[in-house]
Amino acid sequence: MMVKTKNKKTERFSLMLRSKLCEAFENPNKKNLSCLKNLLQIQNKIDKMSEWPFSSYEVLHIVLIVIIPLIIVGLELLLRIIKG
């Protein structure tokens, strides 16, 4: 869903960028060129944005928070079966 949303927004932004690009080539004044430069900087930031909200560090923490209790419960069950 995040990839889909980013693609939709990128597509809309690209249409606006193309429009401003044509405008800047047809009428190359400081205002149009400045606007185009700003839009290109925004496009660069959008391209660098992550599609996944978590880095590997956060994912590792989530996995460990889930796995450690499961291991403890598993060991407790195993010890009960062995003592049994």
C-alpha cells in the first residue's frame, strides 16, 4: 500500500514537474527557472524517500521482542515435558 501511494503521488508530482518544465523552456525567466529548480530538488528528495517506514534496526527490535518470549515459553514447556 505504501509503494502504491508513493507511486501515485510521484506520478502526480511528475505531471506538475513536466508542466513547469515546459513553461520554463517556453518562457525562461528567473521566476520559472527558480520554480523548476525547487521542484527538481523536491523530486530528488521524493526519490530518496523510503517506501518502508522502518529501518532494519526497528525491524530487528520487533523480531526480538516477539522471538524472545516465544523461546522462553517453548523452553518452559520443554522442561515440563522432560520433568514430567
